[in-house]
Amino acid sequence: MTSEPQFGGEHQYLILLMESLARLDKKKFSVLGICNNYFWIVWCKKHGISFVRYKGESYSPNFMKVSARFPALFRIFHTYRSVLGKIILENRIHLLIVGQQGTFIPPVFCKKIQPVHDLMHRFEPDFPEIMSTYHEREALFSSNARHTDVVLVDSQLGKKQYRECYYNKKKTNPQIEVLPFVASGIKRKQEEYIETPSKFLFYPAQFWEHKNHINLLLAINLLKKNIPDIHLILVGSEKNSLKKIKKIIQDNSLENHVSIAGFVSDGQIVYLYRHAVAMVMTTYFGPTNIPPLEAMALGCPVIVSNKYAMHEQVGEAGILCDPDSPEDIARCILEVWNDSEVRKKMIQKGYGQSKKWKAVDFKKRFIEIVLRELKNVK
């Protein structure tokens, strides 16, 4: 387990997986946390789960490809020579649950479950953050596909994309299970005040180019003349697009209409969701995302991109915008900003949408998958 809180949705997904495992009958099953950082050591101690420390191992893309080509040979090698293989052997592990999609797991003598949240390096390859890691990501995913037993995806579209990209008619393929994101424990977080205007929009996303802050800012620029009090709050950690974002703000005199709060606490995120006019997510990536789920669960209207499976995720509760069009983004914002009745209806529909797939459903389905795989252990 290598994720940390600042990893965002992927970290929350792993917490849900671990919370599910922590509730297994300890008389029948033993759960071992393979911890890469202090967060997970503390988490395992708090939940009464045994753990071992694991610093991780690095592998080149070429090594991953060769491992996939000769799985039987490398299964022997990794089981007896790699640190992870020795941990699996010494602790008699039958099922390895990998918490993150970006983790390469070499072939070893146990069954494996791993999430694949998105394949955007295949479907949105032109962003610089993707181009710089494309070959590494492709080597990792194609290799893992050769020796993973179960892949967890977020939607039927995610299942279709995985099958298109990595299923091989001549080889054994992993079983694909749809296990959508849920809003996790965001509703249990205590609201923590953060200074805001009386009326504002909110976009929680790391400052990557694919998050498409630029067109959202251009939409705000279109609206500022007719809505003098329009205001957007951006939160997230610094990435490759922040300099461009600041330049757009300066060039269009948006300093009084946009605030960059950076990385904020979970409690402050809750405050922003509960007090925002709407959460606007203009990302190019999917198939789905966690912020719309959190927003709907906390009573915040959502405006999201009309990309991939986002329309399925928000249903009738959200408004869909064209992420390529600042004009269309502005139109959607205007619809919500000026009409309190529209917002009330969106909030009620959002509550209903968020209840269709809850944490209890997620955990139940995941445990069913785990028990099925353990039953099939030879």
C-alpha cells in the first residue's frame, strides 16, 4: 500500500478496500497490510490489522514487458528473489490485493486483484503529463494484464475500454469486475471554516492540464461583465498547469473573480461543497470521477464534462457541459448561478443519485469478489 492522502480519489478507493477487508471474520481469514508509508502503518495499527513494512521495488518498462512474455519463468524468479515475493511466501499469502493501478506487480505464486481507474493514456494521449509517461504506463498495464486475476473498473465503459485495450484472444485474460467509486467517508468529516465570498463556484482538482482549468477560467471571464460577483475557488496541489492558470487570471484581470486556495484539509473541502453554488468539473479524463459523488452526497449542485461515463455517474442530478467550449461552460454556470429553484432541484436529485450506490454496497460487492477468488485458490 503506497498511497497517501494527497493522492486523492485513488487513496480513498484503497481505504474503502481496506475497510472492507478489516471486517472479515478474523477466525476464518488473516489480513496482512504490506505498508509502504507511515499513513498505512498507523491505519493498520488503528484497525487491528497485522502489517509488514515494504519499501517497494522499481522495474524498468523493458523488464515489465519481459516478465509478461515469460510469466512462468519470472514467477519463479520473483517469488524467491524479490522482496515482495519473499513476503508473500513467508506469510503464505493466497490473494494479493493491489491498491493502486500504477503499481507493477510481478508474477508471483498467488492470485491478484488490482483496480484500473482509467486508461486515459490510451484515450487522451496528447496531454504532456501523459506523453511523458506513456511508454511506462503502457508497459505496466499490458504486463499486469497478463498475470492479474481480477481487474476492478469504475463503470461499464471502463470495462469496455479495458477489454478493447488489453484482452488477448491467445492468452488468459483477467476477469473484469465493475466496482464504482463511492463518496466514501466525506459526509462524516467535520466541516471546517475557510474564508470564501458569500457566493462562489468550486473546482477541486490538482492543477494538471487535463483538468482543463483554462476553459473554466475563460468561461468566468465571459460571465464577469454580467455577473460582477462571479467567483471561482480552485483547490488542489501544484502540477504542470498552475503557471498557465495564473497567467490566464492575470491576462484577463480575474484576480477579483478567482481564488487559488491550494491544498486544503478534508474539513475545508466539506465546507466548500456545502456552501458553493455549484461544483464545476471541466476535466477531460474519466470514465468517472470522485468529486461529483462527493458534491452530490453533500448537497452541492454539479456541472460536469460530457465526457466518457460522466453522464451515467451524475444521472439527472447534474448539468453536462462541453469541456472544449468556454461558452457552453458559461451557459451551464449561468443556469445554476441565477436560479435558486434549479439549485434546489439539483440538490435533491443529487441526494437521490448518491444513494443508488453507497459505501455498504461497494464493500459488500468487493468482499463477494474476494471470497470468490479465495474459494478458487488451488
